[in-house]
Amino acid sequence: MQTQIVAAVVFVLGLILVVCWDKRQKKRAEAAREEKRVLQGIEARISEQLYDAYEGSRWRWVSKATDFAKVGGTARIEVIHLCGTKQFMDVCFLVGSHLTLQVINATDLSEAKAAAEAVKAERSVDADASSDNSAESVSAPASEPMAAAKPLAVEKAAALSDDESVRKWYEIVLSSALGGLVKGLNAKGELSLYIDCDGKAYTEEGTERIEAHSFGKLPDIAFWEQIVGWLSYDGYRAEIDRDDRLFLSWA
């Protein structure tokens, strides 16, 4: 009798283990299917962005974290253009919403060295010219007016006064930094960000501003509607608020 009871208990325990194992396997399979579905969605969005910019291009994964679709992060792809040239890009993915592609520019070291030498030589020539101009200004009659130096802020503003330069500023300065910035803010539970015309990016807690980043001086406000459009295309909700600030959210 006792042996039969023990056998029955062992049978029941075994049955419970089998049921638990079966449920666990089903959960794992469901999680794997969901991860595959999210990854397919990411791949579709990558293809859409690439084909809009480079018609006829193809791409493949170069490196991708195992849990990339689950927790987000950065992965790398190789883009093969229609003409046969290849280019690498980083895919920055924030779970639930944001995805951006960042071009990686490779430079030959010999070319970089030559460029550095050219800049060094140019600066040396500028320094010599500046020294000569200083000597001439000392010996010039006081009645001759001297040209006022152009403020650096004016030069920077002039450099961001056309569509092409503003687009380059967006890609190199704003978009390239936003991926990591938003990921860090999202991890802290922040779901929005303000950017002033002076480039100060911050979040708000009541009346307190908490600075998060500085992008330098923004382009003229006349170009902000274009910037809002590019941000929206990259997956953000963006607008210009009544205080003339860029407002971004990603939830």
C-alpha cells in the first residue's frame, strides 16, 4: 500500500514538472516569435528609409546584438548601392518608437594625414599674414579707419543660412547626438525634451530646467519647420511651441 502511494506521488510530481516545462517552452517560443516580428518590423523600416534615400540599394546586417529587437541599442549594416559602392551605417533603435540610420564615413589614414598637414600649413600662413597686418596697423596713420573684425557668432550664423548647410547640420550635429541622448533620457523615464534657439537641450520638472545637452546655436528659426519635418521622419513627435522652442517626444 505504501509503495503504491509513493508511486502515485512520484507520478503526480512528474506530471506537474512536465506541465510546467511545457508552459515554459511555450512562453519561450512565443517570446521568440514576438522578437522575430519586431525585428522584421525594424528591417522593414530600415529598408523604407534606405530606399527613399538611395533608390535600388540593398543592405545586410554586419553586427547585431542577440537581444537587439528586445532592448534596442546600436547595430551595424552594410549598404550596397546600385552603382556597386558600399557604405556602412549604424542603426540606432529605441524600443517602441525611434529608429535612425547614421552614416559612417571612412577616411584613408594617409589622406587624413595630408589634410591635417594642409590645415597646419594654412594656419601657419594665416598667422604670418596676421602678424604682417598687425605691423601695418601699428604704422598706419590714425586717420585711416580700420575694418571691424567679423564676430565669430555672425560667421556661424551665416554658415547655417541655406538649406544644404542646415541639412548637414541636422545630420552631423542634431540627429547623430539625439539617438544616444534620447536613449539615456528614456532610461530615466523622461519622454520629452526641449531645445532652445541657443542649442540648450533640457527637460522640465515643474519650473526647474534640467540641462541634458548643448547642440550649439541652432539655425535661423525660418528653417525650424524643415527641422521639425526631418525629426518627424526620424520617428520623433516634434513641434515649435509658443515660446519658440523645439519640443520633442518619443513615447
